[in-house]
Amino acid sequence: MNTAPETATIQRSGLSVSEFIQKYANHPTYIPPTGPVLNAKNWQTEAALRMFLNNLTDEVAEDPSRLVVYGGIGQAARTVADAQKIIEVLLTLEEDESLLVQSGKPVGKVRTHSEAPRVLIANSNLVPHWATWEHFNELRARGLMMYGQMTAGSWIYIGTQGILQGTYETFAACGRIHFNGDLRHKLLVTGGLGGMGGAQPLAATIAGTTFLGVDVDPERIKKRLETRYIDKMTYDYEEAKRWALEAKEKGEAISIGLVGDIGDVLERLIQDNITPEILTDQTSAHDPINGYVPNGLTLEEAKALRESDPQEYKARSLKSMARHVGFMLELQKRGSRTFDYGNNLREFAQQGGEPNAFNIPGFVPEYMRPLFCEGKGPFRWAALSGDPEDIRVTDEALKELFPENTHMINWLNEAEEKVAFQGLPCRICWLGMGEREKAGLMFNQLVRDGKVKAPIVIGRDHLDCGSVASPYRETEGMLDCSDAVSDWPLLNLMSNTAGGATWVSFHHGGGVGIGYSQHAGMVILADGTERADRCLSRVLHNDPAMGIFRHADAGYESAQDNAEKFGLKL
């Protein structure tokens, strides 16, 4: 074994805090440092620093000037001053200290130890009685809180690729269950092409189907064109319809982005007697004020109304969502395989007057729960070197490590060919119990052996097997009716903190909105050290184990079998 970096010479940039901020975080421009040179005092805090800045770079964030990463108001930090203070503390934090971040604001340091998390983050959490959008918005308006979404406020967003494989897995499962695994000559229609929904077109074409996605904001579609997530764009419904039907007839897996209102487009499809085989939605319906755009308003009109009369805006959003879901229900009756993709559209549509909104099933109980029972979920990593070659090295190493996992290998091959990096080069693939620990230790060995040029950060989305309580998404329809029990994400947070994740987070509301979810995040560093081996082994065992514990406890036989298989049975 080569000498571990504890004893190796460490290169340091020598930049002062002010010089660093001027170079890498001169608002509104944010750029993560790259390469093997340290700016902070150790690689643990350097990793957090780089991923924080990566969340805010132009290539990744929806609106860096407002610190918004995705999802309307999902921020990495509460204010510009808070962002710069976070950077300052991360540059000077010692290995026996941990930074506390409260809803995007750094509030203190605590004494810890070298294998403890360097950053402890809590975002948007409210006592249940007060956990409403109204109360949250009051606090946000007073500068007391921000919305952290899922990976925005936990500094592990990696651009649209982050949700890409989960979306692909969902579409592929839909194909297996309903269409004998063949999505050729099928049409998938959806709304929303923003930070999350923007993964849908590429996920659909990788799954083999024709895709038509609708978004009211042309800039979102343009961004997907630039990153090669979508193939074509038009403002013309008739042109989009012609492209889609021709591609479906030929069995071509192409993706089309149409600028428009999704409700209007679904209405026209019904009028034209066009029934897509698959129908879903990823508009920002989780936030009826700052996310969803009501029918009949231009973007400029929506912005003006949002500022002048937010309550009227919300009422119009809810009414529009009811109309939107009404059209989805009609297409469902006509034969579309229709499912909710976890943005709380059904709940707000019901509030807006559509009583049958929940006749549309959620995607997790419909397609994903069997994977969760295996401890499977989104395993993502970033090359802190900034060199895409490091991702190629990790891809090849994973293929060698798991030669029997042909599904993963096929995914990696597709991703290598079709996924454009945003910000730091990153990759995601779904791995289960046992696999994540092996992969993490292998990455650490690659760093130790100098096969990659700098350390690697490993994290995940919060669409995961054991880190979320979200009754309208990840925990919808649990076998034992424990959908709303949020002890599980808290236990996930505590086990990953005790195990030595590099930074951890606990959020409220991400994905579906205030009052509807709680979830825990973790990120861990592979820097080639023996310390990292210990932490990786613990955390990447504990994290997927929580998914098996959670589903075994709920009575899923496959999870109980997996608990026994992996020695987790209590």
C-alpha cells in the first residue's frame, strides 16, 4: 500500500480568505476550485467548500444571484453575507471543529474530533403545528429561514444528472411492468423541465421512448439543449405534435421541449384525440407561490402578481393545478399510464377543487419500492480535481468491481456517452447494500494510488431507501401505514453522524413542500487516508442498512430477506 496522505506533502494555495473570495466567490460569480491544491486546512473542509461553490456556479444553479440552486427557492445559503461567512469558516475550520448551519446561516462551531462531520446542517425545520407555507414564508420574509430543497441546502447538487438515473429507473420500471420492457413506439408526456424535471427528456430517451416535455419558461428548455439533455425545442404546439407523432411512428427515442402551459397542452392533446402511453409531471408544484405558474399568466405577469398579491397567486395556482390534474385524469381514463412524480401536485390539485386527484398513483409504490427493499438508491460522486478523466477512471473501476451488475454497466455506458457535466465532473448510479461500501473503499484506493488526481466526494440524493419520510412520495402507501413516521430519517441522520460522514443535513419540505416531508442527507469524502477508510466503511454500510431496517420493520418480506442476507436481522 502506498503512503497515505496523512504523511504526504500537502500543497496549499496560500490565498488569504479575502483573496479566495475575490477569486472564487465574488458574487454573483461562484467557481469551485479544482486540482490537488488545498485552500482550506484539510481535505474534509475543502470538499465541503468546493461542493458548496459548485452548487452556486452558473453551470449548475438556476439563479446564482439569489443563491437559488433549483426548485424555485431552493437555496445553498440564506444570504450573500451568509454564503461568504460559510466560505470564510470553511477555509479556517480545524479538524476537531464542526460548523453549524441553520437554514443557510452559519451560527457557530462546536468541538468535535477528526472523524466527526465537519459541517452539521439543518434546513427549513419547523415544529409540526407551525409547519405551513404561510408560517415559513413569514419567517423567510423576515430573513429567519430559507428553503433548502434536498440537495441545494446540503451542498451535493450535481446538476440535472443528479436525478437522472432515478428518473430513468422509474421510466424503465414502467416499461417493464406495462410494456414488456419495450418503450419503442411509445409517447411519454410531462410538464416541468427545470432543475429536477430537466432530467426527464434524457432519462426517457435512454429508456427508449419518444418524449414531449412542456415548460412555460423557455430558458429552462434552452438550458437542457445546451447540456444535451433534450434534442429539440419549439414554441409551436402543432410542430411539437408533428415531431412527436412522427418519432413515435418510427420508434425513435427523441426528446422534444415545447414552450407552453402544461394544462393547455394536455387539453389540446385530448381535443386532438392523442393519448400518450405514459403521463407524469415534474413542474414545481411543491410550491404554489414560488414554483408553479398559474394558467393564463405570462412569466412577467406571474412575477408581478406573486409580488403584489401572493394569496391571489396561490389561489390561482391551486385552481390551475386542479385543471391540470383533471386533464391527467381524463387521459388516464383513456389509457395513459399516469403517475405522480412526487412534487405534491395531487395534494394541491385537491385543494384547488379536483376531488379525484389521488386516483393518480405515486411513482414510489408503483415502481421504486422493490429497489428500496434491497437498500438501493442514488449513489453519486464528484471529482474534486475538476478533470473529467477522473470520472472515466471511476466508471471503469466500478465496471470491474461489479462485473455481474449488467444493469449498472449499461447505465454507465449510456451516461459516459450522453451526459454532459455541469460544474465539477460528477456521476451517479444506483447501488445497494454491500455495493456502496465496496465502491467507496475502492474510490479511496484510487485516490491513495494516485489513479485520480484529487479526492472524490460521495453523496446521494434524498430520493433514497431509508432517509426520507414523505407520505406523498418516498413513503407513500407503506405496508404498515407508517407513511408519516419521521423517526426513520432522524435515525438515518444520527447513524451517519455517528459513523463519521463528512457533512450531514436534515431538511423539511424538500421536493413536496413545507409540511409534507422530512429527510436526511449525508456526504462523505474519499481522500486516500486510513481515516477515510474507517469512515467510508461505517457510513456506506449504515446508510443503505437504514433502508432495509425501515422496510423490514414495515413488513416487506423482501426487505426482511435482505436483512437476513446482510446480517442485519434483529
